[in-house]
Amino acid sequence: MKILVDTHTHTIASGHAYSTLLENCMEASRKGLKLIALTDHGPAMPGGPHIFYFGNLKAVPTEIHGVEVLRGVEANIIDYDGRLDLDEDRLKRLDIVVASLHDVCITPGSKKDNTRAIIGAIKSGLVDIIAHPGNPAFEIDKKEVLKAAKDYNVLIEINNSSLGISRPGSYQNCSEIARLAVEMGNLLTLGSDAHICYHIGEFNEALKMLKECGVTEENIISTDPEGLKRFLKIRRNF
């Protein structure tokens, strides 16, 4: 399975990442990726960029070193109703919106609270991808989240970093999510969640887990850059 798209990457603008967009694109090109999403953290993340950063992403070229760039955000879900830390107008101007829960932006709640927060973000119509839903710090009802994602045409991310350095204890949750996605017909996307350029396009742990879970190429949009762009266009014209 050849992964050509990385839908979750960070630059120094995120405040705790270590590479520039140019360095990320150079690494993506070296590894044969065709498309990456620039998804720096939203402004609620300590040290994250100001809202003006996202308003000015139109200044970023759509192709760098032969790699297409989707200009987006990893928005923070900041309450149990699923509210995000960027306003609707700015979110609608972006190419791609990833949303996730971080314990520095929202206190982990009950399973019911955490599930409601993610489903609220999904139902907002502003979110294209739910990132690292297997994070053990936020217990969720996986079936309910995947059902909402399927109903509202939102991608579920398998986060390679969660299976390595970022969120210890994610493996079992991510495996269950992957198996449910196949069973329920959800589309998955792979995100490196790279915070340094060397991790761009690194999916070894995710691919190994997906193989064990019986996930095939037809369940993953990350092999098809044009398919991802069609998906995003349909969402924005819905």
C-alpha cells in the first residue's frame, strides 16, 4: 500500500514543533508524497499561532517542491458541545480542517462528555477529519463517534505518532477504531502528526496495525490525492 498523502503535519508555527513548511515539503518530496496538509494547532493551544496566521494562509503556495499543500488547521475542541477555537468564517476559508481533543485545551471528561464533544464538532459541518480519536486520555464511545462521522461524511484519522511517541496506550483503542471503521464503512486517513520534518510521511506503525486489523486500501483515502481533493470539494459544496 503506497501512501501518497499526509493529512496531519505541523511547523514551527505550532509553538512546539521544530521544522518549517519548506523543510516539511522537501522531506515530503524526498519520500515521494504528492500532498500534505499544513495543520498547525489552533490558537487555544499554548504557544500556538494567532488567529491572523490562519487568515493569512492564502499567502502559502499550493505547491512547494512538487508537493501539493492543503492550507488548514488542527482545531482544538474546547467544550463538550464541540465548539472549536477558530471562528466559522476562518474555518470555511481553509482547504482542510482537522479537529481533536487536547488536555491542555479541554479537561478530559466522562466517556459521555468526550463523545458529545467530538460528535458536536462533527455535526458542526466545519470539520473534515477527527484526529487521534484513540487517545486514552479521552475515553469515547467509538461506535457512536464512527456512526456520526459516517453520517456527516467526516474522515477518521489513524495517527502514526499516537502509536509511537505521542499518546502512550493508544494502540488498543486505535485497533478497535480501525476494525469498526471496516465494519461500519468509515473512510480512514493517515496522519503522521509530524512535529519535525523527519517524521513527515512516516506511517510504519499505523500501516502495521492496519494490516493486523484487516484494513485494505479501499478503506483508506491517503493512497489517492485526487480522491481526497474530491472528498473535500464535495464537503464544501454540500
